[in-house]
Amino acid sequence: MTDVFGNYVIQKFFEFGSLEHKLALANCIHGHVLPLALQMYGCRVIQKALECIPQDQQVEIVKELDGHLLKCVKDQNGNHVVQKCIECVPPAQLQFIVDGFKGQVVGLSSHPYGCRVMQRILEHCNDEQTGPILEELHQHSEMLVKDQYGNYVIQHILEHGRLDNKNQIINELRGRILTLSQHKFASNVIEKCVSHSSQQNRAWLIDEVCQEPDALFIMMKDQYANYVVQKMLDVADPQQKKLLIHKIRPHVITLRKFTYGKHIITKLEKFFLRSSGNSPGPSLNTGVASDISQSQISTSTWVHNSGNE
């Protein structure tokens, strides 16, 4: 099981062997789960076993990690075993894992391996188990969105979490969209806020950057925040898109002087080409196209005026 080549043979026995073979090998694992889980090749055998053996045998394996949970989660091999336990074993048998995370949620979420385990917990455990974990996450959301690893846990909630948890995170970040959008890691979270929020929350986020003086201009020329503006243009409804275009228009010529500002211009040029029918793809809503026309920002005008710096 711990041999560079032999571990593959054992994995194949678990995958294709008879029930008798699988049970015999599972008995060989009992009493050795922890050292195997922490070993480069043994951890692969444990993961394959969890996929292939009956549920009662799975539970026996998982029990051996009780008392050693944090050591496994923070280990480059052991974390994969804990993830597989969460994926394969019924949530009712994983309560000791959830209990072991109490008071440790922030530290684990900001750990290179722990953040992966936290995401699996949020995916596979029931609401009663994830409730206390989410409560700890919400208490430190602003810190986690800026963390190199914690931001992935917050993104996961925004993508796959319940609506009330999504809304809570967005409410916790409102008022700081400009600052967070300029942050290397937090900007990814703000993009997810924009793309996975309700229509009302998205309108609030767009209004925030449009109403704060110079916020949108600062974001458009920033190396991270410009992607947030692009995401807003991608997912905004017609009225929100009209507002964004109206606020961007006065800065067109200036944006061409900035590397990241050019990204916004390219995005808008594609919109205008679609609107005029000169490019394949869905056209802009007629209301937005009308606004562009009324503002005299047709494709030819946009490109001509932007070139006369």
C-alpha cells in the first residue's frame, strides 16, 4: 500500500475485486488508517477503499481519524483522505469532523489544504452541521475575502450556498466594493458577488460604484478591479447596463492610456458591434442600444473618437 508501484495493485483490487477481496483488504487497513492517510501512496489506497467498500467498513475507517483530524487536514496527503471521507460517508457519521472544526473554521479556511476540506463540508454536510461553520465564517468574512486561501471558501458559498448565506455575505461587503475590488484576492469574491447575487443585490452593487465619486474610473484602470467592472457589464440587466455605459462614456479617451482601461473599451466595442449587427452573438437589449444611439456612441463614433487622443 505504501509502495510507489504496489499501491496501484491494491487500488485495482478494491476497484475490481470481489466483496470478499475488498473486505479482506479493508481488514488489513484497520489499525493503520492514520499512518496510511499521511503517506504519499497509502493515502491513495485509503481514498480508493472509501469509494469501493460497504458503508459499515467506511465508518470503521473514518473512526480511526477521530482525535487526529486537524493533523490530517493540514497534511498534504491526509487532507485528501478527509475530503474523501466527507464525500463518501453519510453526514450522520461525520459529526466528529464537524465538532472538531468548531473554533477552528477561520484558521482552516485560510490554510492551503484546510480550505479544500471546508468546501467539501459545505457541499456534503446537512444544514444542521454547516450552520455553526457558516456562523463562524460570517463573523470573519471581510478578513477571509482578502486571504489567499480563505477567498475560495467565500466564493464557494456565493456559488453553491443557500440564498440567505449569499445575501448575508453581500451585505457584509457592501460599502467596501471599491476597496475590495482593488485587492488581488478579494476582487475574485466581488466578481462572484456580482455574478451570483439576486437582481436587487446586483443593482445595489452597481449603484454603489456608480454613485461614489470616481469609484468606477478608479476601478476601470486597476489591474484587478477592471475585471469586476467587466463582470458587471456582462451580467447587468438593461437598466443597469445603461447606467454603467452612461458613467463610463466620459472616460473613454482617458481609459485608452491605461493598460487595464483598454480592457473595458474592448468589452464595450464588442457590445456596440453586436448592437449594430456587425458581429455574431446576441444583441444588446433595445433599450441599451437606444441609449447608445441617443448618446451618439455608435460603433464608428466610439472607435473614431477614442483614436483621436
